[in-house]
Amino acid sequence: MLTASTTADMTRAQARTADSSGTLWVAASGTLLVLAVFSAVVTSVGASTSALHGTISDQTWTLSGMSLGLAVALLTVGALADDFGRRRMLLVSTGLLALTSALAALAPSADVLIAARILQGVSGAGVLAASLGTIGHAFPSGRQRTFATSVWGSAVGAGIALGPLAGGAVGDALGWRSSYWLQAIAAALLVPAAVTLDESRSSQRRPLDFLGAATLAAAMASLTAGLVEGRNSWSAASTIALLAGGVVLLSLFAAIEARRRHPMLELSRFTQPLFVASLSGALATGIAVIGLMSVTPLVLQLGLQVSVIGSAAVLAAWSATSMAVALATRPVLGRLNGPSVLALGFAVCAVGEFALTGLGVGSSWTHVLPGLAIVGIGSGLANSALGRLAVESVPRERAGLGSGANNTARYLGGAAGVALVAALVTGGQSTGAAGLLSGYNTATIVCGTLCVVGALAAAACRRS
């Protein structure tokens, strides 16, 4: 017979489960939304640049502006979320994402649109860091956390798949501004859901490291801007100055943090295998996977004459597969440690990227489908592992910081990856479609090789 005490305990347990479930789905929805906003621009950038009389440089910055905002803000907002409240950060950032998306929809010029994209990145950083940090706090280590981070990993794939398709469909029907209005409405609808979450924060609030945060933000801005400008000219004085300045500022940040009593990021974490695996894996994902996948739709459009919407649908063979695999493989992932899953994911990505090579002028878009699906399998494994590593590599009370550091590496790597792949794709000996496809074949081999390096690095962290 159940006693009153037992019944009360069961009721409290059920309430905690319901709260955790609600937390997970709100956090996953926020992640999906940010990735959709991040990726949707590929189907609207051409129309927006033309309508606003922008230049090729404006188009490049519209595509990359959100990466700049994310890279600048992620680590700082992750630390702020831990100290001042993850729910609060999620709520404020979701509201700001709605406002900055509306600003993009109303943009009267290319400069305003670029500024709105950067601000979308800053607000999206708060959503990402708070979402994964909230998951890390709500789900203890073990099977529950594996499930939760698998759902988070599937949200990453779902957002990348849905963004271009939904944005492209709405944009074709109602114009490019409607894509940004859709993003603003979706973010506004998420605000009431964020209100329902329980607040969580670190039990020991640290004083804000203003100097470290400002120095890191300046370093990330300089590095990311240099990578974007490099797509126009790597030898330009401005590109060299931005990249060199970023390196100097990053070194200065390390020196500042080493002297701080309460640093935003303890440098001793870089001696911990799980933290190294989290950051190096995210960086490699950005360079070798996000970089190649970001340029693939453009190659399909210009090299194989696939439509904008058609190229987004083809890319879904990667992103949708990633989403499905992240969810379907969680029983297996629970029996392996994070670095092992990450190494497996990179190995599978390498096979898929090598399979993408061989495109020629007479090729069909179907040639890339098997390779994209295989990369999707690897990405699903890697995303689940990275979400798990982001929260397991730091103490529970610093889950937002772990999320911020992981995602900072991912989006800085993405900016570097796009720059690398774009340089390889446009650097072929031939001109026109033939040169573009030849350069893409080179890029697939280079990125596949980088995935092999990523797999070896993850395996080394597993053995440490």
C-alpha cells in the first residue's frame, strides 16, 4: 500500500520530470530557431542584395554577419547566463532575436541589413548558450543527459534543414523581407514559452570580468572579420591587419585571464581532455563540415544549374539525416564516452566528404546525395557528442560557459571553413562552371582529410 509520503515523493518526481521535459523542448526549439535563422539567408541573400543595390562585398557580409555576432558574444553570454540566470538570458535573447529579425525585414539599405545580421548573431548567441546551459543544469549525468543532448543535436540539424526551405518558400511567394518577418514571428512566439521555465544559475556568482570579456569580443570580431574579408583578398592590408590583430588580442586575453582571481575562462581547463575535445571538435566541425556544406548550395546553383530552392532541398539530405541520426542513435551513444562518439562521427563525415568528389559539368545533382547523406550520419553523431561534451567538460554550475565556449569554436571554425572552401572553389585553373566544380572537388578532399584529423584528435582525448 502506498503511504502519503510515497505518493508525495512520486508526485514530486513526476513534476521534476515534466519540468525537465518542458525545459528540453523549449531549449531545443530555441536552438532550432537560431540555426534556422543562421542558414535561411542562403536563399534570400541574392534577392536582398539586388533590391538594396548592394555590392558583392555586401552580399558576403550579409551571409557572414551572423557568424561574426555569434563568435563575438557566445562565451561572454554563456558566462553571464551562469551567473545571472539562464532563463533570464534565454528570455531576453529571444526577445532581441525577434527585434533584430524585424530590423532586418525593415532594412532600408544593405548596411542596415548587415548590422541586423550581426545583431541577430549576438541575440542568437544568448539563445544558444542559455539553451544548452539550461539542458546541462536540468539533466544529470547519465542516460537522461545523453537523451537530452541527442535532442539538442537533432535540433541543430533540423534548424539547418528548415531554415533555407521555409525561408526560400516564403521568400519566393512574398519577397525576401518575408523570410525575416517569419523569423521575427517565430522568435516572438518562443518568448512566452521561455517565461514558463524555472530559473537556474550558479550557486556562486562571480564578478563580471569586463576586461576579459571586452578583449575576447574584440579578438573574435577581428578574427572573424579578417576571415570574411579574406574571401575578397587575402593579401589586402585590411585583411592582414584584422587577422594579425585578432591573434594579438587573443594572446592578450590569455594573459589577462591568467592574472585574474575570477577569470571568465580558467586557462587550466585547456589541460582537461574533455574540454579540449569539446573545443577542438567544435572547431573542426566548423571548418571541415559547416564550411563545406555552406558553400555546397552555391556550387549546385552555379555549377549544375540547380535552383535556389532545389539546392536547399538537396542540402537537406545532409541536415535532415543529421537530425534523424542524432535522435535515433541515442541508445548506442549512452554506452560510449563523448570523445569516442565524436571520433566516430568525424570518421563517417570523412567517408561522406570523399564520396562528394568527382563532380563535372555533365554531372547530375543526384551525384552528391549519397555523400551528403553519409556526412549527415557523421554530423548527427558529432552534434550529439559535442552537445554532451559542452556540458560534461565543465562543472554543472558553469554549463552556460561550456556551451558558449563550444559554440564559439564552432562558429569561428565555420567562418574559417567558409573562407577556406570558397578560396579552394574559386581557385581552380579552369574558369566558369568547370573551374568551380574542379575547385569543389579539391575542397571535398581537403575537408575530408581535416575530418580524419578531427577523428584522430578526438580519439587522442579519449585515451588521455
